Amino acid sequence: MRRLLEKICKKAGVSQLPFAVPENVEVIRRVYEGKNIYYITNFTQADAELTLSGRYTDLVSGEDVDGVCRMKPQGFAMLMEK
């Protein structure tokens, strides 16, 4: 079953995220000029934390993000791979 799902996802262009996503946090991936951009929304009333693999630039704040992305309640981040 796993191989079948992997094959279907590959054909559909679905790939695994490079970081774990907490419950009630949504991530949408888009590609711009060959770079992955992740639109991340925290739908909770509590802080959320994502452990990242790699380095990113938060296009909302302009800050470099490396290791951990901390989000406020109802927060939003737009991370672009470096």
C-alpha cells in the first residue's frame, strides 16, 4: 500500500515537507524561480514551533531563520529556502 501511495504522490507532484508540522499549523509549498517557498499559518491560540532542516529567509519579517521557526498565536510566516 505504501508503494502505491508513494507512486500516486510522485505522479501528482506531492512531496514530503523538509520539517515536521505541529497540529493545527498549515503549510503550503510553492515554487518561485526554482526555490521552494513555504506559507505557514498557525491557526491556534498558542505559540507554535517548527524545527527546520536548512536555512530560510522569512519574506514577511526579512529575517534569516535557521533551526527553529517560532510562531505567535494566529501567526503567519513565508519562508524561502536559501
